[in-house]
Amino acid sequence: MIDFTPLDNPVWSALTTTHRGLAIGTGAARRYPAEICPIVGIAAADAMGYDALRELFPAGGRVPLFLETPEPPPLPVIYARDIAQMVLPDAPPPIDPRLALRLLPLGAVDTSEMLALVDLTKPGPFGPRTVELGDYVGIREGGALVAMAGARLRPAGFCEISGVCVHPDWQGRGYGRAVTQAVAALAAARGETAFLHVKTDNAGARKAYLGLGFQDRRSIHLRVVTLS
């Protein structure tokens, strides 16, 4: 049986295990360097956790948190969204051989193109150093990057698939499916379980992930708060 409890608090779990070398902070709140990932982790949504946030950010700072419960935090909330957390408990299905041959690894040299694709498609937070979290793969058309996906949070034993996006002109060709499968396969090869987060109202994406074998696990509550 896989113990999925680290995914209840995935940012904290990542920053205190696999990504602890990237973590800023040593108390009950940790964060990534801003240019890598803006999401912040707290050990628990309690007074100690929120006090630790104030030590990491100046007053008035805006902090995005992944919370386990929908209970309002004791800080002004400027954005709230519930997100479906999905897990892939089994090996990913094989990639279409025609697309597998077209998958390319992406790195720092591709950052400007990746940022442009993210700006166009809005898959979620992505910064100039996010690619350093690894496993980014893409598909090109005529030399231009038109699809990509990669890894973000890495709690021990798990790998979050993130940054999944396809240029609007190239959707409907299985590119999003292929890059997602590729990142899941890389995780499986390391003995990690793939998971992801998707907006609850994104029915198309959720249907596609269910078709790849992902299963709904729980809701994660994204709250962007302003520190007082």
C-alpha cells in the first residue's frame, strides 16, 4: 500500500524531503526561491505556521498556500480556489510511438520559449528557474516549442507533474497526453508515484487525466493571503 499522506501537505512535504536543499527558512514555514516556485509550505495551518510566514516575508507580502482544509486562514485572503489532487497509482500507459520519437528534453537554454508558452496558455506558476526542478520534456513544430510538461513538487517517493501546456494551434493531437505520460514514466523509473493538481472546473483536463489512469484523491485549498 502506498502511503499518500505526504500529499495532504505537498509543499511542506517536498521542502522538508527531496527539495530541502532548495528550501529557504528553517522553522514551521519554508519556501522556494521566488524565481523557482512561488508556493510556500507551512508545517500546519496554526499560529506557529502563520508566525513563521511573517519571518519569511515582509508585511504586506502576498503568499500562496496549499492548505489541507477550507477553513479560512487568520489572514486576509485575496484569492481562493479549490484544486483537485489526482494520483497515478499504477504505471503510466505507453506513449504513442509516433509521439515518443518527438519528445525532447528541455533545459535552461529553452527557458525563454517555455516562459512564452506558459504566458500564452496559463497552466499555473512558472518562473525563470522552474525548469531546474527537472524532468521537463517538450514537442516542437517547425522548431517552435508547442507542448511541454515537467516536475514541480517532489515529496519523498512522489513527483508532481506540472506546467502541462499545449499551444492552442496544436491542441487535439495528443501532445499534452504524450508529455504528461513522459514525465510520469520518468517518475516511475525512479520508483516515484506521479500526482498532479488541476482546477476543479477544468473538466476537459480532468477527463484527460482520468483517461491516463489518474484517480481523484482529495481537494487541496489554494489560498493567497496578505501578511499583516
